[in-house]
Amino acid sequence: MSCNEPIEDPPPPARRLVSRLPNLLTISIAAALWRLSYPALMSADSFTQYGQALSRQYSDWHPVLMSLVLSLVLALGGTIGLLMLFQCLAGVFGVRALAAACLEQLYPRLPRQRVEWLSLLALLVLLLPVTPLAFYLMTLWKDAWAMVLLLWTCAFSLRVLQRAAGEGPPALRDLLILLALGVSFGLIRHNAIVTLPFLGLVLWAATRRFSRAAAWSLAATPLIAWILLGLTIDQLFHVRKRHPESQVMAMDLVGLCARDEAACAQLPFTQRHILDPGFRSHFQPGNVGLIFWQQPQVIDPAILAPNRFDELRAEYLRGAAAYPLRLARLKWEAFVPLLGCEETYYFFHSTIVDNHFGFTLNTRFQKVREGWAGVTRKVGVGPLRWLSGVHLVWLVANLAWLAGLLVRYRRAPETRYLALAAVLLIPLTYYLSYLLAAPVQDFRFMYPATLAVQCVTLAGALGAVSQKPTGRAPKTRRFAA
């Protein structure tokens, strides 16, 4: 700055307060949700991972990265309650970050302060009891972590693409953060690996104008980093292999036996583990409960024993090669119930299960928490569930966004439309990853993708209402920075 340039006066305190108010309100919302469900909502899976964090003996049945973070927090003197405060803050700001990024991408004329308020409004809408977001923010689940990571991955993807469309290359810091978010997403949810090539596409698109060699290198980096980091974690922390994919393989093989006696005769390993000759009447695609919880036992759980994994995998490969169409049909039949058209199964978790660690929910806000859960639970079984409890609605919305953005780009070739379309491929592939593996029909599996699409849709709707039909920003400067 030269000596002759005028020095701008700092904004008055009232204006500074208004500019910070959306963030302050967001922090207050997170604190209220955290206190409402303190210390955390925890299922049996939550306590399995908590137990691994305490003992520091890890297995790959659940994501090791999550248990490692828990171990680190506890080693530093932290608690589950403190960790959940950070999770809740990351979640609410993740919703706002994605909504704001979409608003800036679709409506670049909107003032920044208006974008902040509209993103806060999107968060408030998503926290209404017609959606389960308030409970996921406080549930110690890998699906909740996947939800937060996907929100931030999409938000940072839009950020780097928006920067690349401008005058200069994306900041190295943003690229590294995006890479870390995407790889962590893949490590938190096994099936999220399918999103990494599309994250590579985002990195390639963000850097190709500036260096083609760097762009192609970055395109492959997410998948390579995921492989190397996974192997490193396994070696450093002596992760015990339990092969979580074995449950899907076993259910597919049992399904082949259930649907075709001739095929069953070709699957001797599977046959040996069928305990009930009437198992066909119990079989349901996409329900591993037949192995874990059915009483009396129908399938011997030993089919999932780690020391028999090689036999299971070999028979699975033979069965897949011999009956590819039947196997594909079984996977489709397992995938369809996850979409929620018939029912919304396990909409959310709202308790702490009985445990020997001594964890209990606070009683001070018990009535409020149970009342909120009761309303949301009714939504999950009533007609309003089509608003937020049916993944098919938001999967179709995802496809509609992609089609609409491509049509818009064809009419007005602006890269911002292609950028948002590229980012929307990430939740879409996460939805479709369950075509490969759908062990149970829980709503929580697809919720990260559904929430991301809801954020984009709400941002689009709120921006359209806020911006004039001419495409110009509103004249009022009430919310201007």
C-alpha cells in the first residue's frame, strides 16, 4: 500500500457484530445440541470402537482411523463428551460450508453476508424434527463421521474449483485439505473408496489449466494415498484382520443357495455352514441378521471366521464367475430396500445402550430429548418421511441436479455449472456403492449422501428466492458486509 492511498476506517462495532452473528449463532446451536444429548448417543457399534480405543487393540471390522482418533483424544486427557462437541461443531459448520459454497457457485452476485445468513437458514431447516440431523450430529458412529467428512469434501471441492475458474491456481493448502478429507472419508467407510476417483477428477479439473503433469498426478493421488495410508495404519498399529467384506460374500453365497438348488450343489463351503434345511424361508437379500441374530441359528457364524476367509473368497469368486446374473440380481434386491420406499428402517439412534463403561445420558434434558426423538420417530413412520426418510427421493434429486446443470451449461457454457455437477458425482457414487455391498437396510448408510444433496437443494432454493429473477443481486444492503 502506498503512502498516498487512503486508509479505510474499520467497520463500526455493530457492523462487525452483525457480520459475525451467523457464526456465533451456529456455535450456539451446536452447543445446545451437544448439551441436549451429552455426552453422546452410542450404539453397540460405538462401544466396540470405544473399547478398541481404550485397549489399543484394533481390528478392521470397524474403521481403524476412528478408533485411533478416539485413542488420541483419550490419551491427551480428553473425553467422549469433548470429542462429540467437536463432531457437532464440524457437522453444523459443514452444512453451512456446503450450502454457502453452492450459493456462491450458483448465485455469484449475492453479497457474502447474505450468503452467510442463507446458509444458516439452510442449517435451521435441516435441524427441524422432520429430519434426523440433530441426532446424527451427536451419535458416535462411523456414518456420522462419514456425513461430516462428505459435507466438507464437497464444500472444499467447490472452493478449489471456484478458485481455479478465476485468475489463479487453487491454494496448495486447500488442495491438501481436500485430499485429506477425501482420503479420511474413504478410511472411515469402506465403500467410500468408490468416491476417490471422482475426487481425483475434481483435483484434475482444478489444476489442469496450470500444470497438466500436476493435474494427472493429483487425479491418481486420492486412491494411492488411501492404499498407502491404510497399509501404514495396519502395520503400525497391528490391526487384526477380520475381513468385514466376508459378511457380504457369505450373504451372497447363501442367497445363491436359497434361489437355486443346482447352484447350491456347486458351493460346498457354503452348504457346510447351513444349519437349517428350511433356510430358504428365512433368507432376505441384504440382511446379515440371518447369520448374526437369527434364533435358532440358520447359518453357522463360523462362515465368517477370519481363518476361513480364503475358502470363502475362493468360493465367492467361483460363484460370481458361474452365476453373474443371479448374483447381480441378489445385489439389486439388497440395494432397493435401502432406498426406503417401503419403510424407513433404523431412522436414527437416540439413546446410549446398556454398557459396562458407565456411560449414561444426562437426565436434565431427558424430556426435551425424548420429545424431540418422539416427533422425529413419528416422521419416520408417517407420510412426512418422504421429505427426509426416503433416500430414493434424494437420489433422484441428485440425478436431476446433474441433468439440469448439464442442460444449463449447454445453454450458457459457464464452468460453474460443470463444477457443481462434478462435485455432485461424489454423493451419487456413494449412493451407488451400496449396489456392491448392502449388509442391512439401515437408513444411516446412505444418509451422508442424502444430507449433501439436501444441502445443495436447499441452497439452490434459498438462493433463487433471494436473488431477483433477472439474475441480479437484491438492491438492499441490509446484510452487506
